[in-house]
Amino acid sequence: MATAPATTPSDRDPRDPAPLLGTWLTRGREGLLTACTPGEDAVRRWTQKGNGWKGPDLLPAPGVRAPLTVAQGADNYIHLLGTRLTPAGQVELVHAVQLQTGRPLLGWTALGYPNKTDRRTGDPVAAVDGEGRLCVALRNRGSGVSVRCQQTRGGWARWQDLGGVGTRDTLAAAVDGTGLVELFVPDATSIGRYTQEKPGAAFALAERLETAVGSGSFAALASADGTVSLFFPDEEGMIHVWAPHRGQDPRPLLKAAGPGPLVPARLLVDGRDCTVLAQETGGGEVAFAVLPSEDEGEGEGAGAGWTPTAPGAGRGLALALREHRDGGLVAMALPPGGEPLAARQTTGEGGPAFGRWEPLG
């Protein structure tokens, strides 16, 4: 999920700063949270320690440039993706892994780039399947989409070109209850849903939803029953949810809180599975909405509204949500060029409320 409105390939030079993408607030096997953000030739990492945070630790990332894309699977390994320029001036994706909370990275490995090019063509989206394989997808030079996945016994499969034309920069991916990756690819008039028949298999177009998609927010999330829902805005700024596995057409939820990224997370509220959405407002606040998942009555999100909070960090935030080991949520916001701010869920009737935004430390 991107942290800024979509851009075209010509809008951004590979040397320029770019958004922080993916699940950059993660939780380890022991329940401790980790936040990773891009730095100068380094990844800046904060690790939860007691009621506070340790960091930032500077993890070497020579030549690696933003966007920093972060993904985590059921094995709790943290996967980091960035870009760098080769000596020949070509762009390449690079990948590193953290196997355990607070431990060093294993090192950066080059993945190449679809349709070799000297300019970035899109922001990568990444997901880890049920067997621990990372899958990476991004818009390619032909404005279609290319995917590359790890293999079970090490190494990487070749780039798979899924075709397409006019693809938006912002893609979405999630892992369903069987451990398979689902990929959602928007263009100006439709959304393509790509799936796998079995773990490690190639991706194929499962269906195409004819709908006009607005720019910016685009996010996928697996529900309690293992099915994947897609959240996306229309051209008027209304957020819709599409749950194809549940046989549901897209349904309107609520108006977008603002132009910022849409970040979803699951949470039990009074014993009921809910989806919590976070989004930056036009004024630089962070707004939260709580939607009952898989509602068989009026529909998911019926009557939902936004509750704004003010982190005081300005505009252009990267946002993250993660459940902590006590069962509540931690929200995190990273302002451009600044330090992360965190707010922890407090007790509140009818859903989560968040306390004050505080710097890590």
C-alpha cells in the first residue's frame, strides 16, 4: 500500500526520496513491535522494550534508496525491499531479511528489475505466502505488472509479466487463509484480481471488476474467515470494500477522511471481528474508523464514521497499525523527514480510542 497519491514514472527519479510502503510496523514471535524506516544508506530500526522503545539502530543499506517496502509473514521474518542503481546506471530491487527481533539483517540481495530500465517504474507491493516465500509486484516499463517470487529451496523464480496497460502505481496484495497471495491491480477503468492455484504457482487473472478507481488509497486485508477484502476509493472519494470470495459486489463504506494512505488492520472489539481503518485527513490529522467485518446485516461498515486525532506532525504522513501483545492496537505515523510518533489504543466504548501521540524513546 502506498503512502502517497500515485505518480507516473516520469514524476520521480530513482535517487529521490519516496514513500515508505507496506507493513513497516511489525510484531515478532515474542510479541515485541519493530518499526523500520528509510535512512541515508541505512535502515533506521526501533524495537519495543518494556513500555518504551530502543533505537534507532542503523542497519547498513549501502546505496539503497527509498521507497522502503516492508512485509512480514506467519514465520515473523521481516522482509525489506529497496532500490539502488547499478554501476551501469540501471535500477535494481534489493532484498534483506531480519530473522529475529532486534537482530542484524542477513544482507542485501539483488533481484534485478522487470524490463531493465534506468528509471523506477512503480512502487513495489510485497506479501509473504503461507510457506514463507516473498512475492514482489510492481508496474513495469510497459505500464503492465510484473511479479517475482522466492522459491521454496532458496533463490528466486524469474519475473512473470502479467500484462496489462495503464496500471496505476498503487497495487495491493494480501495472503488468504490457505496461504496463497492475492494481487489487486487497478487501472483507470477496472481492477484485476490475480491469484495462485497452489503455493509457489504462477499468478493468473481470476476476475476483473469494471469500476472507476480514484487515486491514492488501495489496500487489501484478510478477514477472520481467511477471505481477502479490497478497500479502494471511487472517483468521488467514497471508499468501497470488495470481497470477491464472499460473492459480494463492491459496497460503499464511508467517504475518505482525506487524501492520505488507507491503512487497514483487524481487531476484536467486544468479541467481534472488526476492521480498523486509518487515514490522514486533508489537515494532517489521523482519522480512525471501525467497521464490523463480514456483517451479514446491513453490510460491512454500515453507519461507520471517522474519529480524528492530531499527532501534530504536519502533512504527508506514512501510517501503520499493528496489534500489540496485550491485544490492542498501536498506531504509528512517520512525517516526512521526521521521527516516528506512536499512539496506543486506550479503553473506549464502541471501539478503539487512541491516546496521545508520542515520539519513540
